Amino acid sequence: MITPPATALVTGASSGIGRETAVRLAKAGYTVMAVARRMARLDELAAQHPQIEPWPVDLSQPAAVAQFCEMIAARAEPVGVLVNNAGYSTRGVVEDVALEDIRRLFEVNFFALIRLTQACLPGMRRMRQGTIVNVSSIVGQFPFPGSGVYAASKYAVEGITDALRIELAPLGIRVVAIRPGAIATEFSEVATRMTGDVLARTPGDYKPFYQQARAAMDEIFAARQAAGPELIAELIIEAVTAKEPQAAYTAGPLSGEFIGRRKELDDDGFLAFMLERFKLI
Ligand SMILES: NC(=O)c1ccc[n+]([C@@H]2O[C@H](COP(=O)([O-])OP(=O)(O)OC[C@H]3O[C@@H](n4cnc5c(N)ncnc54)[C@H](OP(=O)(O)O)[C@@H]3O)[C@@H](O)[C@H]2O)c1
């Protein structure tokens, strides 16, 4: 474990899980490089917590990410804790999501995560220590109906996280996946905005699927207590400060039922469970 004062970098620090994590790391004594697009939000955080540095970067733009990574490499103080948290979802059956929207989503959720990891690793290797926390999702283990593109990006995050954990263990660098369930942040609002009016553009064949999946999801949510981003930020702090962190942490509404079933059932059994749970056949 890398102790303060050390530098931590948190992406998606302007809101939700990333914001709560940046504040907790700053309070623990880390210098926190806070990355997001909304500069006013980052400035407000920095005004409240002098150990937080605002870094406005649009992670969907490879050139901006590359420029930011050059700055990381040139910095005297290496990044000891990297929290790859920035991400968003777009909804829709696979046929309804434009390829350019899928590419953009992967730039933020996946390629920026790899690029930032590559930029921070030389410093971590020199120190022979460091922690990389990748915020995945329960949908990194299975897709909800109509969230295939987002789930694919989190499957990709899971794959690279598993690979990094093996590659970096001999060098003393810890790599942890965080799998939140449904957490009350701006996430759902952003997903609705990024999706647009999918029902208006979908072919008639899919309309019953969307309506059924929505109704089932509403029913599932109505039966559960909401959880806030603090729950996940605490897990991230646990991953950063534990002597021996777990490979992955899962928490939040929906995680128990769906991850539980995913572990218990084989692929065919899980498909049958999902089709029945969402009343799709
Ligand atoms: N909330 C959930 O139910 C849930 C469940 C599972 C997993 N997750 C994962 O948890 C992570 C955090 O999500 P959240 O729930 O805290 O959502 P959120 O409140 O919407 O926060 C998302 C953060 O990502 C940043 N971001 C988005 N696009 C960006 C871009 N192009 N460049 C730079 N930063 C960007 C946003 O900052 P700006 O808009 O200022 O750029 C914001 O700070 C995500 O990876 C998400 O997939 C969330």
C-alpha cells in the first residue's frame, strides 16, 4: 500500500463516485489530481480541499488524453494511486446504437483507462508499488436487457484489469476491480441524455422488448433501497488502503441477486433466468 503524502489521480471526479473518492483521498492526505470536463465543478472541489488539483480533460478525445499523459510522465512526483472511474452508459439494443456512439463510449470507458494506466505505470514500476482501481460494474459480468454496448465496455475493463493484475503482481503493483450495482448519481440522467429517443427510432420489432424490459426494471427498482456514491467510494478507499486488497469488490442494489445468479448458474441457466426475470419470452 502506498501511504500519503503520495499522488492519486481520480477520473470522473466532478460527480458521483469519483467526487466522493477524490474527497476521501484528499482527507486521507493524498494529493489528488481530479480529472473531468466540468471545470467549474473541479474548481469548487479544489476550493474546498486544497489537496485537490483540478485537471480538465475530455477523455473522449484521444489527443487531449495523450497531451495529459505527457504531462503525467513529465511530473516529478509519480502517481501512486490511479482510480479509473470516469464512464457513462448509452442504452439501446445493439442494432439501435450507432457505431460512432459505441466508439465514443469506448474512448471514455476503456481506451482512456488503458492510456492513463500506461502513463502511470513507469512511475509505479520505479517505486515498485502503487494501486490501480478500475471502476467496472456488475454489468461487467452480464448485460441487462438493452445495455449491451455499455456492458461490453465493462467486460473489456474486466479483461484488461485481470490481465494487469497478473502482469503487475510481480512488480508490487495492485490492481483492483470495483463492481457497483445501481448507485444514485448523475449516471442515469447522463445515460438518458446520451441515448436520446430510442423508442422513436427503433424498428417496431423491438418496441415490446423495450417496454417489457423497462417495466421489469422499474418493478425491480421499486423493491429496493437506493444507495449513494459514498458506498462505492468507501470500497475504493478500502482497496487503496488495505494491506492486501481483494481482486474485486462488488456492492450496491441489484448486485446480490444478479451476481449471485451469474455465479450459481451456467450460461444457459443464466439466460433462462434473465429471460424470465425480465418477462421477455
Ligand atoms: N451509478 C451507477 O449505478 C453505476 C453502476 C455501475 C458502475 N458505475 C460506474 O461508475 C463510474 C462513475 O459513475 P457515476 O455513477 O459516479 O456517474 P456520474 O455521476 O455521471 O459521474 C461520471 C463522471 O465521469 C466523468 N466523465 C464522463 N465523460 C467524460 C469525459 N468524456 N471526459 C472526462 N470525464 C468524463 C464525468 O465528468 P464530466 O461530465 O464533468 O466530464 C463525471 O465526473 C462509471 O465508470 C460508471 O460506469 C456506475
